[in-house]
Amino acid sequence: MRIPLFIQEEHEAFSPLLGGQSGKGVLLTVDPVVHEDAGSWLLRRRIRAGSISRQAGHGTSCRCCAGRDELNAALQELFLNRVRGNGPQFAFVVICCAEGKRAEIRQILESDVMVRARYDTQM
């Protein structure tokens, strides 16, 4: 069963996503988001926007050769810590990004086969 992963732009409210699951999720914010959600999270983490690779496909310094960007690496680390019992047993992940960046973030996530296998990207 894949873990639900929601991509929200900073102007959107989280409450409809949580549906009574406050305190059971992880919030990843991609800078320069300044959103300070008052909700309860098992874990919060900031990701530097400049650390996210926008290159798709196979080419010079591709992802398979250059490694994961910070966002995909964070999702990998969260998953492995969860299954090994070394981290929070979260029920879902919310990625909060700047306005107009949802499609770009989704494309980056979907380009990583391990993220696609472990997380169910939802809108």
C-alpha cells in the first residue's frame, strides 16, 4: 500500500486534506514558502528550492547518475526510517510549494521510480 502524498500550493488550506488525521502526517515545505500552518504534524522539514532537479529524461548528469535531489532524497529517507522503525509512523505526506509550482513538483516526484513505488501522489 502506497503512502498518500499531497502537493499543495501555499495559499491552499490543509484542513480538507487532513480529514481528522491531524498529528499523523509529515509536512515538507519547498522554499521560498513562508506558510506557517498551525496544524499538528509528526514532522516538518524545509527543502531548498534550488536543490530540486528540474531535468527530466536521460542525459548529462541525469538523476540516475547524479543522485536524488533534496526533495526525493527526503521522501526516501522518510520512507526508510518509517519501515525500519527509526522514524515517525506517518499516515501521509503534504508537500507545500510556492504558487504555480505544483505541476513542476509533481513532475519531479514522478520522475523518481522509488518515489512512485512508495507514494501515491494525489491532488
